[in-house]
Amino acid sequence: MHIETLHTFCALVETGSFTKAAQLGFISQSAVSQQLKTLETRYGRPLIERGARTRLAPTEAGRLLYAECRELLDRFRRLEERLRDPSNAVAGSVRLATVYSIGLHQLPPYVTRFMKAHPRVKVHVEYSRTDKVCDACAEGTVDFGIVAFPIRRSNLAVIPWHEETLVLACAPTHRLARRRTVRLAELHGEPFVAFERDIPTRKTIDRMLRSHRVTVDTVMEFDNVETIKRSVEVGTGVAILPASTLAQETRTRRLATADFAEGPFTREVGIIHRRGRVLSAAASEFVRTLAGRPQQR
């Protein structure tokens, strides 16, 4: 049995798609089908359920084979890395996915610190929405992800990273701009610039407002923090945002911020990866870097 066949089978289970498995392996869909048939012939039983499904699923035998093969393949990859580099220097590549607010405002100093310590590692950062980051981790197209309010899935492991404070952001000319603290009730009826409804941070902010019986006038919705900030700057409305994303704007006085008297309100930030996956030496070292203090800019 070729190890590439096991790679293909694991990709098929993780993506639930012949098309995606073929793309990951740089082979044709017919080759994926043929390799699956080879495994099923070898073990004399079906490994993938057939039927009208939007996403393929493994049979009981397929789940057993996947669980054992996934660990085997991850360990084999780590062995190859060590054999190719007997000096034990960390090398290779790290591919991670994250949301814009974290990738643009929290991650850069850690990337700088990591690359200075490990110049032989290439770091690839992808920016996407939380659900897409989770999908990429589950499918194995990235080593790990960093998101706010990690989605709890049976196939994902979560490593808590930290919590960040949510604050009010408003234009410098707004009536609340000179306040250090405000009450949520003072936002009642205010024009409000929000994240889109399916974004976890938006859901938390909505719960905050509901719990204090505050109704805002949502005038615009965006899928990323940068667009929200630009809209608040020009006076479209106020917003509730992570404090870490506002440092530059408050320093240059393009935005004003205030804490909430009822707070602090926070959002959890976590590192996620596919459950059972053995991270490469480079990816493991990057996670260890995230656990330390960031490089000062």
C-alpha cells in the first residue's frame, strides 16, 4: 500500500468531497475514486457511505481507518522533517488562518518574533471569516487557526489564547467622545455600525445589548473591523469593537473610545486545530511563540 493512498483517503474524509480531496492531492477525481476502491478491496468492506449526500461521510470501518492513519501520517511527516534536517533546526512552513481583526492587529508582532527566531520557516497567513477558518482547520488545509469565540466542534481542538476587551468606538465629534466610561443605556436609539449577523462577535454584542434592554439603530453591517472603523470615523454611527483594533485610531485621534460601566465585556480568542492532528515542528513552535509575550514594535 502506498502512503499517498492513505493521504488521499484522509483528505476525502476531512473534506467530504472527491473534488476537494483531488485538489489537495494535486490528482484527478478519478484517481481519488481508484485509490478509495483499492482500500475498500484490500479490507473487503466499504469505507465511505454512498448515497445522496451533500457531504461524504466515512462508514464505521472508515472512521477506524481514518483515526489510525491520521496519526500515522502526521508522525511520518514529522519524521521526514527531522531526517531532512539532521541539525534539528526548525524549518519548513506554517500555514494558518485567522479573522481580519486578529490577523491585522494582534498577530504581526508574534510573526515578527517567530521569523527572527526561525528564519528557515515560511509563514503563510490566510484571512477569512470564523466559519471558514474552522472549515479550513477541519479539512486540514491549514495547520491551525486563530479566531474569536472559537466554534465548538467535535473535530476541532481549542487552545485558549487570551480575552480582549470590547469598548465603545465613536467619532471625535460625538457627544460621548470625551467620556472615559459610558453606560450601555446611553446607546439606546443611537445609529450603530455592526458586524454582520452571523459573526460571533456580533452575536455577543447583541446579547450584551439585549441583557441591558438597549435597542440601537443598526444603520450598517460589515464583515470586518476595518470597514466598521472607517464608517464610524465619518460619523455614520457608533460601534462596539475590540480595544486592540483601535490603538492607531485613538493615538491619531481619528476615533475616541470609552469603557463600559457595566463591564468589562470581553471576547475569547483561541487557537484551533483539527482534533488528533500532530502539528509539525514549525507549527508547534509557532503555537509556543503565541503563548509568550509579543515582540515590541
